[in-house]
Amino acid sequence: MDKAIYIGAGIDFKYIKLIDKYIKIIICVDGQPFSEFGKMSSYQNIPPYYNAYSRPKFLNKLLEQAQLYDFKLISNNDDKYIFKSSSQKVIYFINTAIPDDIDKIKDDISDFEHIIVMGHDPNSEFMKYTKKKLYSGVIKLLFIKIIIMINLQKNLMKIIIYVIN
């Protein structure tokens, strides 16, 4: 079964839904709501004291987006949420940063076959959990939102670019 990892996924159920014909299991990882920047925090030194990098509305927005795109929450345990639609399963880790929290996700991401990259340059620590070969490259496009799926097959790599909006 095709399994992908999407680090820095935000609330992108819209884009996850667009690739449901190709990817059946997606493991999403995001440092929010604790911080938009992994484990980084920035506390104000004047009242009210709070982490300026936190996104307190993130979880509610995530749950709303999941419902909007027909993903049902089937379980949640601490920072792990599992959603299902008629054609996909999404395992979503919140408050999770790579490489700091790799032990939290390693069982779920083992033997993944695809990487979804959109607007985030993830730490490569997660690559230890695929047996596929990887070619690394950088693609820069301006003014376009894209999903890049790197399909790791045998000794070959296919890059599929979906232009969105």
C-alpha cells in the first residue's frame, strides 16, 4: 500500500484529498499548535506572557478542515490523531518536530514510499525509515502552490508535481 510522509502539513486536507488516487496512507507531522517552528518558542517578557510562536487555534482548524474534506476522526491519543475518508487514512502527529520527536513517529513512518513537500524544508532524519533509494534535489517555483511527491521505486525516482491553484 502506498504510504507517504508529509512534514509541515499544516491543515492541508484539501491537498491530501487531491492525491487520494495515488496515496492511501499519509503520515502528517507538524509542530503546531505548540510552535509553527518545531520546538522553538518565543515568550514575551511583558504581560500577558505567552509563546508567540504557538498557534492555539490550530487544532480546531485542523478538525474543521478534516470534516470539510470528509475525513472522520476515528481516534486520538495525546499528539496522534487518526482520520479516515472513503479512500485514505491520515495519521496526524501534532506538537511534533523532526528530528527531536523521531521516536514518536518512527513506527508509523517505517517503510514509507513517498515524500510530500510543500513550503517546508524538513530535516532528513526521517529518511532512515525508508528502504527505498532517494535522489535529492531542489525545485523553486514562485507564486504557485505545489505538492511534490517523490516516488521511491526500486532504483528509480519519479517526481510528480501537482500545480494547485
